Amino acid sequence: MSEDFLQVMAHASRERVEQAQREVPLAKLLEQAQQLPLPPALNLSAQGFDVIAELKIRSPAAGKLGAADENVGARVQHYARAGAAAVSVLTEPSRFDGSLEHLQVATQALSSTGVPAMRKDFLVDPYQVLEARVAGAGGVLVILRMLHLDEINALLDQAKHLGLFVLIEAFDERDIERAHAIVDARFATRPKIPTPLPNQDHLLVGINCRDLVTLKVVPGRLEQLAHLLPTHAPRVAESGVATAEDARRIASVGYDLALVGSALMTGNDPAAIVQSMLAAGRAVRRAPLARQG
């Protein structure tokens, strides 16, 4: 993957928006969204470490991860019951074999658990945030590297209006600088009273530690960049987290969540993997308190 790849994905995403708007005009989609109940809230654990478990049928780096007849509903329920704070659902069709239908099935399956689903895609237009909401999502991913600031703010504004949490994704120091400016501006205008929508003020900042050219995980990048991230927004380690030891490692340098996909899709017991990661990460967070006591 390269920055050119991100631009190819952005171009394809814009084409999908144009096609979708021909089928369902913006006004109709907005009307559908307004008729829905509030989205599920993102509830992070007081124990200091959480997992966002991912449904990802294919990866450009690793190839096919899920079965063609993947039981989306059953998988995401396993994630939720294991303790995942949220479920990330790939909806990009050309490189990840994802779809909005997967998101719809996932949100329906999760409805009894109270765990929100997050649309993970190469979003470029507020219309796609509306699509996510209509499909039942409680959150969306926004990739900083791919967008201009006005485009980022349009996505964030739409998400806030709909009560969705947002994971903003960075790759390097330059992206983190942009994340600081965005998060600082949003927190500066945060109202003093609780907001009426469940996720309206939830901004998460993540580091994707894959190399943008080779697609391979860069060892040590999560640790190298952790101290640069904003401290007043939950910090998410994306990619490169596959074991309980990985969870312990990233929790020890300050990450509040891990987004885990490939390890869960290929593991024999994804629920056990989630549980072991949660235990390892939370043990690290409890250790300072034990020393203080």
C-alpha cells in the first residue's frame, strides 16, 4: 500500500458515494436516520484497557481471512460476549470484501448486547456517515492521511450530529500533529453539560503501524509514537496486536484500546484471544495502582 493506494481508495469511495446517492438521495437517507433510535453507546472500561474486535473478510496484506459464507452475526456476538467494547466492520468491497450488508447484520446481531459497531472504510463524504448510521452503526473510522482538513471536519460534524463516536487514524508524526489540532479544537468547544447523544463527544485517536508501501507491520512503531498522541482522547493501537503479550506491551506505553482484526479472524478461538488481551492489558493498568497502595 502507498499513499497512491489511499488516493485510489478515496477515488473509488467517491464513486461509491455517487452511485449510492443515485439510488438513495441524501434527503431520503437523512429521513431514515432521523427515524432510528439512538445508537449504542461506546462504554470504555474503568479498568483502563479495551479491545475493538474486527470483522475483516480479506486483507490486502494477508489475503483471505474469513470464509465466503462467514456467519457475520455469530462472529460479532462472540466478540461482544468476550468483552469487546466495540466491533469494527469493514465495508470496503474491492480490497476487503466488505459491504454495508455486513454492517447491518453485525448491528442487528449486536443489538441485544449493547455493544456498538464501527464502520471501517475509506470515508470521504458525510453521506457515508449517514449510511453507517442507517445501517445501525455507533461509530466510524476517519483516515487523516487521506483527507483535507475541511473534509475531515465535515465527517466529524456529521458524526457528532448523529451521535456516533469517531476513531481518527494516524500513521506518523505528521498525522499526529493534525490529530492534536483536531482533538484540541473539538475539546475546546465541548459543552459543560452532558450531551444528549451517547457518543457525541467520543473521539478516539489511533496509530496504524503498517508501512504504507509494504503493508507490513513496522516493529516498534506503536511504542515510538505512543508518547506523541493526545492524552485527553483514548489512544488506540491499530495493527500489530495479535497476542496477550502484545496487549501487555501496548498498554504499558499508554494505549487505552487495541483494534484487533487478523488475529481474531484466523484464530481458532477468537473469544479466548479477546479475553486474554483484556486480562493482560488491564493487569498492566492495575499495576501502578497496586504499587501506590
